[in-house]
Amino acid sequence: MKKYVCDVCGWVYEPEAGAPADNIPPGTPFEKLPEGFMCPECGASKEAFSPE
């Protein structure tokens, strides 16, 4: 699974780890994140992420 990086702050979404603080379980691919997903570091929208 591909990692995605926030273009605003550089935070990396790693599918293997998920985002437990945002109720995203490990193993969730970026494409399956909810539409309202926001970067936990800076609040940028899902559209602000690029494949690493």
C-alpha cells in the first residue's frame, strides 16, 4: 500500500499504521479514507495529499 504525504505540513499517512486517533484502523488504504478525513497535524483536507 502506498504512503501519502500532506503537501501542507509533510505528515505521512501510512496505511499499515492507519490513524488510530481518528478511528482509522491499520490496513486502511488512503483511497478508503472517509471524504471528511483531515490531516491530524495541520487540518488539511484529503485533497492536499500526494503519493509519496
